[in-house]
Amino acid sequence: MIIGGSKRAVIDNIQKYANAGLLNHKVEINDASLNQNQRINLIHDYLQLIKMPKYHVNNLIARGLADVLTELLNTKTTFSGLEKIKNITGGAIITSNHFSPLENTVVRKTLWQIKHRRLFIVSEDTNLLTNGFIGFLLKYYDTIPVSPDVEYIGKVFPKMIKGVLNDNNFILIYPEQEMWFNYRKPRPPKRGAYYYAAKFHVPIISCFVEIIDLQEPDNYEFNKVKFKMHILDPIYLDPNKSVRENSIEMMQRDYQQKKKAYEQIYDEKLTYNFNIKDIAGWRAGTNKNN
């Protein structure tokens, strides 16, 4: 399912930033842009919203809709390595490659296989401004917004993360930071996900989603794709090391696992010199760089 119209400009941005080595750079062209005060107000309004009865009703609706969407989008999804996480108890942080606004459904469907139904997702605060059906899900599903506001990120956000983990839930954090649409390759992670895993003494559930092309049109730019979820080795902290040491080592190990998975799955060495084949489903003849 392709959301948001033409991706030609997005693909051009991916090519530009991949070749420049800017692998965590924003490539989407229509994302909301807010100043500092606007973002502070946005977070304030959201924190007030989640206290209201309206939110809890819509949260139940959003979770139900997400269940339906997860089923519809993953009829052909397969899974590898489920045995590695079936005995994890307590909270955990999940990391995965970020290539679609809907690929979190792959993670949700994966958790269903081990009888874990609820998934919280860390999402950029500006996503709360998204309209329509996806906007409803982003606002009322189990979302934990992340914001550059110092007061929020230093005090409120960690409490939200800790509370969810203490309730034995899983949190999906995309360490690549920005979404690169249908980009197959794992990108170097930022340290945030691993910092919170180390700080709150929970494992990292390391995931890599393989994107498989189907020879069936989705729209005028893309063919349909299907997914295979690869569960990699869970990553545990070392109790004899500091939060900083653990977070760095966990981050490095996660990236190396994803890199190895990519190279084994696609049978090629991971480099970031752009090739149009890096974009799953992109139809021949529609891209000026093809």
C-alpha cells in the first residue's frame, strides 16, 4: 500500500543523501515544519489529550483498526528467528529498519506470533499533525512522541518510556531516525534506543525486515512488495558497564547484526553508493535516474 502520492522526489533525495553519506537525513518533502514554541505547544496539547476520556475511547478504536490493518497488510509476511524471543519476559525495546509509515505492522504481526499483542511506538512529534486515517492512528494509537524540547525529552519522555517498560510492554524505536521509503538497506543507528535499553535494564529485540518485490503493480510508480521479518539475536546489557558504555556497545552490535543480515539476505556487500535497486518495488522506466 502506497501512501502519500508520487515518491519521485523522495527517491531523488534518497539518492542524493545516500551518495553524500547523510544516512539519517530527512528525505520526505511534505513533513510538517514547526518552530520551537509550536513544538512545545504540540507536546503540551498531546499530554493533556492522553488524560481525557476521549483519548482512551479512541485508543481502543485505534488499536482495533491497527489490528485490522496489520492483518490486511501482512497476509504474505513470513518470519524467521521467532524462537529467539519467545522466552523474553518483561519489557523490551525493538529496533527495526524504517522504510514505510506502515512497516510497524510487520513488527506487530511478528509479536502476535509469540502471543504478545500490544506494541508502543516512538514517533516524531510532528507526526501528530498528520491528517486522515493514518493521522488518527498516529494520534490515538499507543504512540510515545519524541520532541527536541529539553524539558520534555529530559523529564517527561523517560518517565513515559519507563512506565511502558515496567508494565512489561514492548516499545518500537527506529534508531535510523528518518524514514527512507522502501529503502532496503539498514542505516547506521542513533544511540537513543540503546540508551533507554541500558538505562532501564531491558533487552534490545533486534529486527531486520526483508522487502521482496512482487511482479504486480501497486500504483504507477511501484510494484507491490511482501515482507520477511528476520529476528536477530537479542542484545542484553552488561551489568558491569555504565549506561553509556552499554548503549554504545548495544548500538554497534545491533548495526553489525543488521549489516550481516542484509549481506546474507541480498547476497551483496553493504555499501551506500546508491543503486535504483535499493528502492524496493520501484518500477523500471518511471525514474529519471534508472
